[in-house]
Amino acid sequence: MEYKDEKLVEEKVFKDPVHRYIHVRDRVIWDVIGTSEFQRLRRIKQLGTTYLVFHGAEHSRFHHSLGVYEIVRRIIDDGFSGRPEWDNEERLVTMCAALLHDLGHGPFSHAFEKVFDLDHEQFTQSILLGDTEVNAVLRRVAPDFPQKVADVIGKTYPDKLVVSLISSQIDADRMDYLQRDAYFTGVSYGHFDMERILRVMRPTEEQAVIKYSGMHAVEDYIMSRYQMYWQVYFHPVSRSAEVILTKILHRAKHLHESGYIFKQEPVHFHSFFDKTIVLEDYIALDENILMTYFQVWMKEDDAILSDLCYRFINRRLFQYAEFDPATEYRKIGELEQLFKEAGIDPAYYLVTDSSSDLPYDFYGPGEENERLPIYLQMQNGDLSELSRSSDVVDAISGKRRTDHKIYFPEDVLEAEKDTNPLYERILHMLKG
């Protein structure tokens, strides 16, 4: 029997709080899970700094990746298999792409990427195609198999239906993280009837579509996503922690470039600071290492780095105030000047941050920023874009919501406001 078709003697299962069980029968999937690069995802939190707000949010990219695999496995084996629109030869590449879609995430994911100008999807593809354990497993299937998996994740794979299962407006990735993140944060917003959606999902040449009878389950899914973004993912306190995290990395980078002598040289960061990153350095870095450095940097002589690390480790976060850049653009300049006069570096202690989300959109093919809409399969077989049939979705389609905040060290300002009139003035401007 060829390796790609090989099954385990006995099915392996992972007990899972969201899907009850993750089922593995394919030898390839089991071997991929056992690689060091995939096991590294246990040391990368799914929700970054959100655990500082919702204390249960300690789950990892490993959890999520298994969940996305399980949803795709169910879609294929329980829903698509045997249907003429589905080519079962695509089964293994689809399941591997689902399992490995987040392989390249770095520690604290998006904040880390922002500081060092990285792209986790590019690193995912580099890990799949490089000299790695994952690549060795995938090459056992076929010499070009790692490239096929990378193409699915990079959205360049010729079978668009396969890509849509991993990356679309209603894909396995979103269906898992909404439910998983809701479970671990303890909120109710992310729950929707996934079982119903899976039952009414149908394959077409271009993408997976939903039978018209499942429209209300999809409405529930869209609203769940909307609520999760504003109640969890964009929570202002979590954003405060991410602001501090980002500033820690910026400060360490600045000190390195300035020739500062660290008490303990940050050797794990050198290639990131110098923009000479090789794949081995990237894979070696995880959140355990970052947190170790933050503990060490609390004892550094640099007051800013020491303070920021103390704040992050001990959850002494910045306070925030609402900010409208359209009407208050002069305010930032005035505050920056006051901070400098007060001896507080505004580059690290006065931070504006914006969050923006588009819960559902439906750019047409060929339009700028093309985005595949969700289609309903009507009773006569025709396809209809979701918002044409759903008043609920139509009401939020194409409507981008944006939120702006200013973050600042209220504790420092409050402690000194009675002795320093500048601090009192700053607080008055920030808090109205």
C-alpha cells in the first residue's frame, strides 16, 4: 500500500472540548502531528494577550489546528464524499492544509509580526518547503506534495473548492476558532449551529455553498463572528496588553541597534533585530522564550524596557480613552509635547491604536479586493449571494466598523498629579 493511502492499525483520537473527539486514521496525518514543527504550536497561544483579560484563554494554535483538520475531515468524509462535484483525490492535500494552515505563526502572532515586518503565511510555506520534519513527511506522499499543500494555504492551488474549505468567508478555520475561542474565554457569542451548517454544505466547482434551508444557521454564524470580534478579539484591555508587548519588542530592538549592552544578551532575537532571519531561528522562537526574556529584562538598567516588561508580566496595563482622529488629530500632537515636557517618552507611553472589522462583504469576481461571497443553493439549483436572501446579513454587509483608542500610563500620572501640574493637565486632556 502506498504511504498516502496507509491507515493506522487502530484509529487515534484526541479528546476535544469543542468537537468531542478529533479522529485520525490516516498515517500521513498522524506522522505530521508528531513532527517538531507541529508540536511547537503547543507553545503558541491561539489568542495572544487575550489571556490577560479572559483567564481561560490559554489554548494554543495546536488545539485550533487539530480542530480545523477535524471540521475539514467531516466535511469531506461525511458530506462531500461520493458527490460528483468533489474529487476524492484532493482529500489528503485538503486535510493536510487544514492541519498545517497556522504552522508559521510566531509567538504572540500578530504583534510579533507587526514589529519585525513578518508574514506568518510566508513562514508556513517556508516550513512546508524547507529542510524540516514536516517537509520530510509530506515528501513521502509525493515529491510535489509539500508544494501542493503550500499552494492551498497560499490560495494559489488550482482547485478553488479545496482552497475555499480552508480560506473563505465560511471556512473550517473560522468555524473552529469562533467556537473554540468562545469556549475558552467563557463567552456565549461564538456559538452557532455548526452541525447544521455541515449538513447543508455542498461542493461546487468554485467553492462550498450552503443549501437555502440552512440560511438561518449561516446568519447565526455571521453574527457570532461579529460579536466575537468586538467583545473578545478587539477587547480594549487585551489591546492594551498587545500595545505594551509591541513596545517591549520595539524598545529591545532600538537598544540593540544603539549598541546597548544587555545584562543577558538576547541571542534568540539577533537575527530578528538585524533582519537576517533564517528558518531555523524562526522555528526556535516560541512564547516560553519571549516570556523568559521579559522576566530577565525587568532587571535591565534601561528604565523603559524594565518598566514595560514589569507591566506585561504583572498585568499593570495602560489605561485607555476614546479617540476620534477625524476631530481630535491636533490633540495627539499636544499630548506628545506635554509628555515630553513631563519627562515621559510618548513613543512608548502614549499610543494610539485602531481596530477595524468587516463582518461580511461581497466584492464580485474581478473587482478590486475580490472576496468570494457566501452563496446559497436555491431549490432549483441556482446560486444566490447570501445578503440577497437574508435581511440580517444585508443589514451589515459591506459595513466596516472601526474603533480608536489612546493608551497611556494612568497610574504614573495619577501618582504625581498633585505635585506636577503637567500630569494633571495631561489627565484632564485624556479623560475629559
